[in-house]
Amino acid sequence: MARILAITNQKGGVGKTTTGVNLAASLAAVKQRVLLVDLDPQGNATMGSGIDKRSLKATVYHVLLGEATLAQVRVRATNGDKAGEYDVVPANRELAGAEVEMVDMEHRETRLKDAIAAHAGEYDFVLIDCPPALNLLTVNGLTAAHAVMIPMQCEYYALEGLSDLVQTVKKVRAHLNPGLEIEGLLRTMFDPRNTLAQQVSQQLLDHFGDKVYRTVIPRNIRLAEAPSHGLPVMHFDRTSKGAQAYIALAGEMLNRNNPVAAAL
Ligand code: ATP
Ligand code: MG
């Protein structure tokens, strides 16, 4: 059965989508069956996976509204390297209307969960790229997930934003998804020469201990360039520090989810 992770942080531009796309490709490269769900009307995970968001007839929007099944909208992200392929449930700006249109619907918080449940046996990992907001879309992501992965930049206000997110996770846990865990905090766009970043990083380790991934994602220009080519960075420049970091993160995640393998 798939391990379902919501990649979330209500703060914008912290590396959620970059993490979703590159982790999907890195896990796929080591033979994991991966589904990446784009839950953001910006459609960045869709475009970053090489899928033109403007040409889509059906997207996650239609799945949430019950107008299409997940099987009808998913698209294969191909990149010339069979080993790194993964499936994408795409999104585009149409999704922005979903929140309003779902208000009066029954089970509006569990629509994504129900859609994924029908296909959970087909994947090892489902990664959900959430929008930068604590809205109904994000609640759908959190309700569908076993755990949340929180990418964050090590900045002054990062910890404050984190407490809002932890409160939301607690609310979802209390009302909608009792099993929801925090899978891990991921330090993104890290610059080791920045003293403040080092201090915030240390605070994170002090507060959250093992919940902080040991892998740190450095600030790396190749990570920012890859989406304009519609490719995960490992298929764009495999030797870059960014590609290596996400490959390492995939390894750390697999070890965490399979402690026996890690011990061998
Ligand atoms: P949003 O909240 O808008 O969805 P996000 O949290 O998904 O944003 P990204 O889109 O992944 O964040 O990243 C924001 C910008 O920073 C993008 O232009 C991306 O290419 C760039 N970026 C992300 N991670 C890195 C990194 N490690 N090094 C350099 N640039 C990065
Ligand atoms: Mg994003």
C-alpha cells in the first residue's frame, strides 16, 4: 500500500513543489512506484514534470468535483529515462474555483482521500504538492495523507509559521484524520555561509530532533533552472548539488520507512 505524504507549508516559495517533483523522480529512479498529485492552481508541479497545464482536458479539479476519476486524469511524466518515470495528477488554474464550488458538497474534506484510496495499491508513494495556504485544498491533502512533509527555509519567521501549521495538523488530526503524523521537516535553499540560517537550523534540531531530515537541500541554481525545461533536476543535471541532495533525501526516506533495510 502506498505511503501518502502531503508536502505542505502555508508560506509561499519555500520549496514545496521543487521537493515534490524532485523527490518523485528520485524515488522513481530507485524503482518506487510514485504518484505526484498537484493540488495547487498554479500548476507548477504539473509544468515541472513536463506536462503542459494549458492543454489538459481533465485535472485534479474534476476529480475533486466528482466529474472524473483519478485514472481518467493521471498523466505519465516521461523524461527519456524509463527508470525515473512517475504518474502525475495534474492541476491548472481551474482548480482555484474548486474551493467555492465544494462548499456545499458532502464529504468535501475527504474527496481527495477517497480518490487516492481507489489506487493506493498501485503505488509505493503518493506525494501531494499543497498550495501555499491553509485552505480546503490543503485540508483535502492533509486528510488524504498518512503524514506531512514540511519544507522550510531557515529564516527568522520560519518557526512562527511552523506553529500555525502544527495547529492545523492537530485540528485535522482531531476531526478528520486521527492517524496524521509529521513525517519530517526539510531544510531547503540552505546556505551554510549564512549565520542566521545556521542558527535557525540548530533551533529546528533542538525542537524537533529526529523529525528533521538529516539531508539538507542546498541553494542550487540548477534546481531553479530545471522546471523551465520541464524536467526534474536529476534528468537535467544529475551531477548538480541539488540533484544529489534530492537523491539523498529519497534514500533517507526509504530508510526511515523501512528500518530493517536501514540496519543492514
Ligand atoms: P509556492 O508556495 O508558490 O507553491 P513552493 O513552496 O512550491 O512555492 P517552489 O516553487 O518549489 O516553492 O520554489 C520557489 C522558487 O525557488 C522556485 O523558483 C524554485 O525554482 C526555487 N527553488 C526552490 N528550491 C531551490 C533551491 N534549493 N535552490 C535554488 N532555488 C530553489
Ligand atoms: Mg508550489
